[in-house]
Amino acid sequence: MILYFFFLLSFNHLTEVSAHCTTSTSTKTFEKCTRLPSQDASVAWTFHPHNATLDLVFFGSFISPSGWVAWGINPDSPGMTGTRALIAFPDPNSGQVVLLPYILDSSVKLQKSPLLSRPLDIHLLSSSATLYGGRLATIHRGAAIQIHATLKLVANKTKIHHVWNRGLYVQGYSPTIHPTTNNDLSSATTIDVMSGTAATTHSNIHTLKMVHGVLNAISWGVLLPVGVAVARYLRHFQSLGPAWFYFHAGIQLSAILLGTAGFGIGIRLGQMSSGTVFGLHRKLGISAFCLGSLQTLALLFRPKTTNKYRKYWKSYHHFVGYACVVLGVVNVFQGFEVMGEGRSYAKLSYCLSLSTLIGICIALEVNAWVIFCRKAEEDKLRREGLIVGSEKASTISHVYIH
């Protein structure tokens, strides 16, 4: 519950932070304005239905003196691939702000070649960029910029897919890849320019990301290691009998079920975010899921203790189990970075939970070695005939159990 609370806290902080919204600039006043859900950005516009013309301004900010800020529309979907963008950055020769058109096709995502400016295949009537403060303003980290555009829309199509972003560097006149935090990868939304309402796709993706993160952190990152610890340490407590096995199996089965749900949501998120690829996170997730599935299936083929193949099954079970735990925990930390929560209370909460579990395991490991050494000493004395065994064995057994 504490982990879930911190996840919600981080999520609410992420979705609530946005720029102020204004309908006025130094040269023009617009009818409507809306805050965009990331990067402290907003957009204001006036729609003229008699000729399907959209007059708008995008409010953004630089994150580097040599960086870039982009706004565009995607005719097909709220995603990067296919966006017709206007990108503002400092001219490498004069240092003044320039605004150039770019088409973001699939090769941009794969970084196969530099992004080059080319004319847009949409009805862009006019465009310009202005730094906040006028012509004398300079580009610096946090510098505000306004990108103005006038578009001729398709008749009877008032829902516009807005896409925006910003980066650190420009090589010549070619903007380089933007950061890949959750805040940067969620910079797309759909707005009806007639009514001013935004579609719910963005919030739905955020909700799915939250559920995906919480389920996977609890299953792969907490329950699975706890289940391993139960099997390793509780099995030696004779007073529990076979109960340790049912605890172990129940915890691991719960972890696999929750992890499967989280994995399925991750697959769905990948389908909903076609322009976003997290290669390492995806590979680790698939590997952990496959190993967890193998562990679950191994229960169906678990040999009896008298079977000669039992030792081979145990070696397989231990190796796959520990590998699954390591991959799961590593991928949870990778997930924090993907969601842009590398310095969040959610990650701190998870680290505290994991540290507590590790501390308990260390204490139990030390206790197990102490018991092992005492038992070995008792066996040595018994072989030498120095003790008869029953009373001492009872004492050792009592210490071992408690």
C-alpha cells in the first residue's frame, strides 16, 4: 500500500504540472486556449469555420542554449511518426531563432539518417517564431518561445492531433533526438478546435502506465523475491512442516498472475505508443516473463523426492528462479527510468522495501550458518563419542527452530 501510494503521488505530480494558459500575445488575441499535458507547454487558437482556417500559437521553452523546440500536427494519429512539424532553434551562423519545416517519418525514430528540413504537405499558410521578450531576447535554458502558424484544415475535420517536443542539440540545421523520459514521450494530444475539448487518449495512456508500473513493481520486484526468501529460509523451520512450501507456491503464483497482468498491459502500451520504443525495458520484461512462465510450468513436472531426477529438477528450478528475480528487479529500476521517476518518492519507497527484504535475508542467512556450524560441531563430537546425543540434539533442535 505504501508503494502504491508513492506511485500515485508521483503520477499526480506528473500530470498536474503544466504551464499557464493565455489567449493573448504581444501581437494577437485568440479565442481559446488549453494547457498541454507535458513540458510546461500550452496552445491558443482561433478557428474560422467559414473557411476552415486555424490561427494558433504554441507556447514552449528551451532546455538548452543550443537546443530546439518543435510543434506540429499529425494527420493520422497522436504520435511522432507522421508528424508535420515546425522546429525552432538558433541559426548556427547568426545565432538568431529560425523556424523550419520537417516531416517526421519512420526513419526519424530509427535514427537512420539526419533529420533534414523539407516542405510540408499540408496547407500551411504562414508560420513564425518569437522568443519571449522580443528580438533582443537570447536563447538560454528555460527561454520561452512562441511558434505561430496559420493552417487551412480539411473541411468538417476539427479534431487536430498536436505533437510537440524539445531537444538539447542541433547539428547544423538537423535537430538531434530528444530526451526519452516519460514527460518527453507523452507529448501528444488530440484537441477539437471547435469545442476546445481534448481527447482522453493521453490520460488513458498515463493510467495504463501507472497500473503497469505498480503491478510489475509489486509482482516482479517485491513478491517474487519474498517467495524465494520463504523457500530458502522457512523450509528449515521444522515446526512449520510442509507449510513453507504452500507459502512459497502461493506467493510465487500471486506474483506470476500480477506480473502477467502487468506484462499484458505493457504489450498494450506498446501498441498504443507506436512511435515509442524502450528496447532494453522490453527485452528484460519479455525475458522475466518467459522465465516466470517456465517456473510455473515446472510445478507440473516436479518429481517426487525419491525420484533420481529430483536433483536435476532442483538445480533447474533454483537457476531459473534466481535468474527471474534478478531480471525482474533490474527491470523495475529500468521502468522507473523509463517513466521519468528516477528521483521520485516511488523509487525511494521501492528501494526501502527492497533494502528491508535484503536485510532480513542477511539476518536469516547468518542465523542459518550459525545453526549449521553448531550442528556440524555436534556431529563431530558425537562421532568422537564425547556426547550421547539425545539431550544435546534436543537442545540444538530447539535453538534451530526458534
